Amino acid sequence: MSEATAIQPDLEFAQEIVDSGGEDVRKCFQCATCSVVCALSPEERPFPRKEMIWTQWGLKDRLFSDPDIWLCHNCNDCSVHCPRGAHPGDVLAILRKLAVAHYSVPGFLAGWVNRPAMLPLMALIPGLLLALAVILRDPIASTFGLATHHGEGMQYANLFPHWLLIGFFSFFLGLAVLLAGVGAIRFWRAMKNADRTADRIESTNSLGSSFITVVKDILTHQRFSKCTSLAGRRLAHLTAFYGFLALFLVSGWAVIVLYVINPLAETPLPYPFPFLDPAKLFANVGALALVVGCVIAIRDRLKDRSETGRSTDFDWMFLWLLFFVGITGILTEALRFAQAQTPGYIIYFIHLILAFMLLIYLPYSKFAHLVYRTVALVYAEHSGRGIDNRSEQPAQ
Amino acid sequence: MEQKTLSVHLCGGCEISSSIDLEALAQIPEGAECSTHPCLCNDEGVGSLKSAIKSGANALVIAACSPRYKTDEFTFDKCFVERVNLRELVAWSHEPNDEDTQMMAEDYLRMGLVRARKAELPEPFDIPIDKTILVVGAGTTGIEAATQAARAGYEVILVEKNSDAGGWRRKFSRVFPDKPPYGQLTETNLSEQIAEIEQEERITLYTSSVVAGISGQPGQFDVDIRTNGDVNRVRVGAIVQATGWEPYDANKLTHLGYTDSADVVTNVEMEEMLAENELKRPSDGKPIKTVVFVQCAGSRDKEHLPYCSTVCCRVTMKQALRARELHPDLQAVVLYKDIRTPGQYEDLYRKAQDDGGILFTKGDVQSVKNGTDGSLSVDVRDTLLGEQIRLDADLVVLATGMVPVSADGEANRRYQDAQAVIEGGSTGAKLVAAQKTVAELEPYVSESILNLDYRQGRDTPVLKHRFPDSHFICFPFESRRTGIYNAGAMRAPGDTASSRSDGAGAALKAIQTVELAAQGKAVHPRWEDMSYPDFFFQRCTQCKRCTEECPFGVLDEDEKGTPQLNPTRCRRCGICLGACPERVISFKDYSIDIVSSMIKSVEIPDEFDEKPRLLGFICENDAYPALDTAGLKRLKHSPYIRFIPVRCLGSVNIVWIADAFSRGFDGVLLVGCKSGDDYQCHFIKGSELMGTRSDNVREKLTQLALEEERVRIEELSITEYDRLPEIINSFAEEIEEIGMNPFKGF
Ligand code: SF4
Ligand code: SF4
Ligand code: SF4
Ligand code: SF4
């Protein structure tokens, strides 16, 4: 450490963090209790005290290129033990929110997606797009010779034929994945750059093995299990996570059935899947799990701040969205069985709007944590920082 | 000497009668009436004492509990009372009904009888006492001291060297509050306080004035106040020195750029800039965007001020908040080693932290240098950012610490003495020694402040870092000059609140002094003692030991070097008595003869009984209470020791030790208070002096062909009662190993 780094506090950026809900960061007197109690923080350059100091200084670049803010699972242990009420857990949450906005392209969308006042507009967009799709359904079908009628009675496919639905969502989902990928790459580069400047890239694990380690951790929620103050948060996440995963897989299976298996098979598999089809059962359990997970999470977040940390619009909008996607999905199915056409179509339409908002707005909403946290974990594992190097760490 | 009529009373209460054979004990006093009572301290017991006095007794020997208890019950007008401690020292700390226990009780009674016969009731001196209080320095502390003394009904003379009263606070536009809410800056309110001292009839304020000389003693100080060349002589009874502080000299902080740039200022200069209500870069008048505050500038630094001045953190918070009030666009960065906001001032810290334009951050400032485009560049190490950083600043404020405005009276005097030797044309070793002293003391000499006409120097002695020598916790405000009290930032660095409470405290001490002096009584710690040293000058050889060793500068000398007593300066420690080789000095109830006779009254069993005898001189201030506590806890100690309480370990004259050995004692144990930098000696130097004198004692022992281990000095604090039995027993064992004193029976 021979040369001094020229550095100037950016108190305006610090103010931005304060205004976004991290106002207690100023109370921090740098005692490091938080870093000691945090069960997830590595021994070397632990978080979150480091981030508290950077935040006080307003060191934007360091904060956004810091994988550590994503290694935190917001268990609130640190905030509970902070002697000053600086709520480091909340500050990290705010930093994650700002990081999403920072890396996403186009950045302004993050501002729109997470603001309740913009909600009508943000729902209107997919609403109009879907309506447009319905209007264009028949012209397209006749041009390309595609089926528009899928059977008698109430069939959602009669509203949105499979080709239309899959084409529509594939297009936008592809766009979202692309944009999220851009954000992820920018983030990765920033992390790498910061480490290079600080002269500490170790690269102990290959990218592939790091990725596998991280996926294993995500599937087991191993790191999350070390949180003691908010054990319920892990349960909620685990439930919703697997629920969502199940739905996602069954949707994929449906596409495969419709476009790979059935065209080749002699006796096509029935679609929509009958109620007792294993895939259907799996999806129904998944939908239930998703809703239950959301309910636990919502209940948890409604508790006192001292227990759960602060919840911002960023958290709430995502959580409610997820919840209503699950609810409308279940209702849609129920109404199909009930053959209630008009309410069924309405609910289905709403469900699609919500699903669009959940999936397509992913790069800008809290859902982006799926990308950024994974990338940060992989990076941490890859750069030798490790995602699991504090095996026994009681939170007291 | 008035004829003594003794009356002896033995108490059987508090387990005494179940452990000591009182009937046998009652045989000891010969030629005096002796009675036993089951409980002397109840109404009936006290009644029996009163009736003894009525029937003519003028000296009572009460053999009961420790003299530290039941003082109200056992104090009688115009009657000498000797307390023999049978309870704590004998009954509670020895085997009941043992032969040795009985012998011990008998010896203590014998010693008490001797003392009662020989000692006289002290008579207070009677000199006219002036009760005016002089306060030197009319800053925050001085104003408070003057106001409080005046409110209590005393005349006050307040001397201020500047043209106006008020001190540093005159310069401050805002202060941090001295009452809740602690997060809110306030005005100084100085004008109200100045108005009060100006309106108060009892206070006479001398501005643009200094103290040119002080002679005399408490109750009779003659003070020369010089105002622009005119000297006024006034008489006062006691003095509060509230001369305050000055900022540490920032010119010595070269690494912090103070000498290189006009834009590096001290916190005091910042205070002046803030008072203008506008901040500009001192160098070029440009607006200021970033201010960097460097905390502990020169403080807690071995090279500069090793201590913490306690206020600088809060001053910086105040200044940063004020600067932001004046210029909301300005950013302040505070670089600190540790933030220290004592007590409720945490609120001020929170308030400053909450301000979005103030950043507190830990780090060690390496250097402040001129940077580009006229700004400064600050290098900081050991930051929590984990690297060495460089910050740009338009203004750097050095939070410098407080240096007491005091003078080292003793150093000044030694310096002048050495100067006189050099100028007097001495040669050889004397000259070399004097030159060495001069060189050594050079950094410590300064102009005198009080100009005391005292033999030991013209100012009060100082301790570390030039703060006055007074035990911080046990004897706050006291200096080593009776009747002169230190207060405010010159006593210990502090803020307005602590200065004001100091001012009030010192004023109360000053009032105590004049009131007690008027009654001929001592001040703390021998509060209310009316005895004082008497000099039998025919034998004085003018050796000057007493005038040198008196810790309180009580004794002046006439031209021949004969000591001159100033009784109201005296704390009655008896150190002079211990120092005098000619046995010139005595108190009515404490003298060479009294103690020698007590020593000689102890029965020494002959060599073949294998019962050694040890003599313990035990300091009354802390060690004796510890001994009482050991008794209270029923901790047993060797029955071979006999204790004589002394006023201070320094009051032990080595004649007594010689007497003990020639009487046949096998060892002498001396127990006193802790000496050294964190001394606990109530008379500052007593136990330390005993340490020096014991070298002479050892020499004497060797001359007598006695082992030097026969004398042991132990230092003890009042809480260490549990160590005492161990000390006594291990000494007893050692003496048994060495063997009996061969002088026994001579
Ligand atoms: S956030 Fe709290 S616990 Fe952590 S360093 Fe700051 S004051 Fe300490
Ligand atoms: S919220 Fe939990 S995981 Fe995050 S920094 Fe605090 S203690 Fe660590
Ligand atoms: S040595 Fe003690 S007793 Fe003697 S004159 Fe000084 S203060 Fe008084
Ligand atoms: S110590 Fe004794 S002999 Fe020496 S000057 Fe004092 S009184 Fe005189």
C-alpha cells in the first residue's frame, strides 16, 4: 500500500441512498459488529461494514462493482445486532435495488417498473400488446394456415391459440433474457475491473465448476439456511422458488408436448393435460407452493421493521405480483374446469398480463436478483472469494 | 502540663468479652480507675463515661472498638480520649481466649495508657482570618467560582489579565450545550453571566490585571494586584486558580501543513472564522467546498500532547454543523482516531452524523500538503476503506488540544537556584550539576502566575503534563498549597459544563478553608484536627530538612534558615516530625516522646519464650481502615505484632525504629499508601519519603549488626484489606526464620 488513492466523498450519491430508504446508514460508527454477526460474510474483507463505509462516502463505483451486496441474503441478523440502529441489512437491500437500476438497459425502465404510480401504465402495455395479438390472431392464422379452433366448449386456446401464445411470449422473453444478459455482463465486467484495479484476482475455480457449485447452493438454499434472525424467510423463498420452478418446467413440457411429441406421436397426448396427469399434478402443487411461499413472505414482511428489516416498493411490487400470478393461474384453471367462459377468459387475460409483467420486466424488478445474485455468487466462487467459507458462525 | 486524671473503661460488647479475659485485663492499669461495661456505646455506657468525667477524670481510655467507629458517642468536651482498639485488632482477628491474644490486648492497653498520660488536648491557634476569596482568571471557570462564592455570602476578588471577563467563550459564536437537548448548538449566554458578576456587590473585578505577588497563608494572604503598572494590595483568605488553557502550538505540527499554508487553521482560528458568519479560503478568499477536520491533531501523540483534551471531537462537530448552517453546499469530512463524546454528547454526534454534508471517517492523517489549483491535499493512512487515501480540501482544520495555563513552581525554583549557583561563580562539580539542572529544566520553566512568596517555589507544584499535582479522584481541586484550589481547564482539560462545576467545587473548597482556619482546624484530609507542629527551636540545627520535605510548602525560613511555621498552610501530616533528626518538632497529641514511650510500654517476652514481637507503624488514612476491615471479615493475623497508627508513613521518625530494636522488638513493619505517579498517599510524598529514609534505617541496622530484612515497607490501597493478614504473616515468618533480636532484655 504505497501509493495513496485519490478519493473524494460523493455525498450526493450517499444522499440518494439515504433517500431511497437507507437513511440509517449515517448512524453507522464503523464498529464492525455487523460483519462479525453476519453468518454469510467471508473472513477476508467481510461485509456489510465495508459497504456501510463506502455508502457513507458515496463510493458508487465500488458499491456497484461489489459482489458482496449480493452475497447477503437479507436475513437481518446484522440490523438486529447493530448497536447504532444503522440497519446495514436494509442498506444492502437498497444498494441491490440501485444496482439493478444501474446495470439494467434501458435504465429508466427500472424507475417505471418499481414505482406503484406507474403500475397502470406498466399493466396497460402488456394489456394492449395482448389485445393486439388477439385482434391479429385470425389474419395471421389465415395467412399462415394456422389453427384457431381447438375444440368445443371453453378452451383458452380458442382465445390464444398455442402458436400465438408461445410465439408472443417467446419473443418478449427472448428480449428480456437478452437485456438481462447485457446487465449481467456489465456487472461481471465491473466486478472484474474493480478486482483488477485492486490487484486481487485469484481465479481459483473454473467458471464451470463455480457455476455448478452455485447452482447446487441455489437448489439447496444452503447459504440461506445460516440466517438465524429470519428463518421464515428461507422457508418462504424455498417454497416459492420450487413452486415457480415446477410451473416453469411444466410450461416447458407443455411446449415440448405440443410441438415435439404430439406431431410425431401416433396417439397425441391430451392437451390441456387432464387433471390426473403427472405433469398437471406437478404444476398444481407448484402453483400452490408459489402462493403459499408468497403468503409466508408477505406475512413476514408485514411484521415490525426491527424484526424483518425495511420493505420498500421494490420488494412489495415483486412479491404481490408473484402472488397474483399464482392466484390468477389457479383461478384460470378452476374456471376452466367450471367451464365458466366469460369470467374464465377475463381472468386468463389478466393472468397473462401479470405473467408478462413478472417475466418480461424481470431485468428491472426485484426478480432481477435471480440474475445478479447468481452472477455475483458465481463470480465470488470463481474469484476465490468463495461462497461458503464460514462454516460455523453463530449469529450471537 | 495539666495534671492528668485517667479513667479506664473496658467494653465487653461485640464479642470482646468472649475472646478476652477482661478481668485480667483490668489489672493492667495501675493508679487509675478501671471499669468494665457490657456495652459502652449504649446510653448507659456513655452515661458511665460522662459520670467519670464529672467525678474529675480529664483523660479517658476507652478499650472497645476501632477509633474509626462510635466517634460521636465517645467524644467529650475538654476531655482527652484514647481509643484502644480491642475489637477489630484483637478480638475479631485472633484466637479467642488464647494466651497470645490476651497478651496482645494487654499490650494495646498499655500503649493506650501511655499515650493518654503523655498526650495533651490540642488547642487551636487563634489568628485573625480574612474570608475573602480570590479568583485568578475570569473565564468560564473563574466566573462560576466567583458567582458561587458570592452567592454563598463571601466577598470575592476576581482578577483577569485581559481587558474583559469571559475568557475563550468571548470568541465563540456558538457552543455545544451544557444541558439537554445535547444535540442543539446554543449561544454562549456569556453576557448574562458577566452581567451577574458586574452587578454582584460582593464581587470586585480587576481587569487587565495580574497577580504580582502573594504572601502569607490561608486566611491571611496578602495579594498584590498589578493593573497597568499600579499595584493594589488586598487581603484574602483563600484562592481559586482558574487560569484556563491555551491551544497547543500548531507550529509544532509541521507534518499537518500548518506552517505551509494559510488554509490550514486550528480549531481556535476556525472559531474566529465562524464568528464572522462567513467562511472563505483564508489564502485567496475563494468559497469553500470541502473542509477536512483533522482530529487529535497533536493529541494522544507521544511527540506532542500525550493526552486527550476531551472537547475537540465535540468542538469539531459544533464547527461542522455551524459551517453547514452558514453554507449548506459545503461538505465536511472529519478524520478521526476515535470519536469521544462523553455522556449525553452522543446526541451531538448523532446529530452531526445525521447531517448529509458531514462525513465521519476513521483514519490516521499522514500529511497535509499544498495540492493543485490552490487546494490542499490530505494523505490518510489506516482508513477503514482499507487503503491509503488522498483527499482534496479547501480548508483543513486541526483539532488541537488544550494546554493548561499553569506554572511549574518547583521546577522554576530549582532552575533559579541553579542559575544562582552558576552566576555565583561556583566551580567544579557544583557548577556541572547546576548546568545540568538548568539544561534539564529549560523546557519546563515559565513565568510565574501566582508569584507566591513561598520557600518551595512561586507557584503550586505540577504533576504530569503541567497539570497541578492534586489527586484527581480523592482530592479534587486541591493543590499542594493549602488554601489554593485549581479549577477548570488548567486542572484537567474540559468543556464549559465541567469548568463550571469545577469553579463551583473549588469555590466550596476555598470557603471550607477559610471557615476551618477561623476555627483553628485543619482542612482535608485531617479535617477538624486542631493540633499543629510545635518547634523546640533551641535544638534546631537549621538543617532545612523540614522545610524541604513538607509537601505543602508550609514552612518558610528566616535568614539563618530556621523554619517559620504558617499554621493555616499546615495539613498536620507530621512529615516534618518524621524528617527532623533533632526531634525538634512535635504535636500536642503526637510526638517523638509519646510514640517512643508507647513502644517502650510493650512487654517483650524474653528470648527463650519463642514469642517474637513485631512493631507495625500503620498509616491512619488507608492502611488502618484496611486493617479494621480485615478484622471485620474475621481474617486472622499473627498475634506477635503490635500496631501503632501514624498520621502518615512520612511522619515516622527513624528514632522510633531504633527505639523498637533497642527495646527488643524483632522486626518493624511499615504499612502506608501507594507512592509513585499514581500515588494514593494522602500527603502526597509521605510513603515515598519513608522509602528514602529507610535507606538510612538499613544503614543503621547494619551498624547494629542487625539484618536489614528486619524492616519492611509495604504499600497498600484501602480496598486491599485481604492482603494485610498475608503481609503480616509472611513478615512474621521471615522474622522467625531470621531469629530473635539479640538486643532483647538489654
Ligand atoms: S452498521 Fe452498525 S454494526 Fe455495522 S459497523 Fe456500522 S454501527 Fe457497527
Ligand atoms: S442481512 Fe444477513 S446476510 Fe445480509 S449482511 Fe446482514 S447479516 Fe449478513
Ligand atoms: S510536614 Fe505536614 S505537619 Fe509538617 S508543617 Fe508540613 S504540612 Fe504541617
Ligand atoms: S528538621 Fe529539625 S533541625 Fe532541621 S531545620 Fe527543621 S526543625 Fe530544624
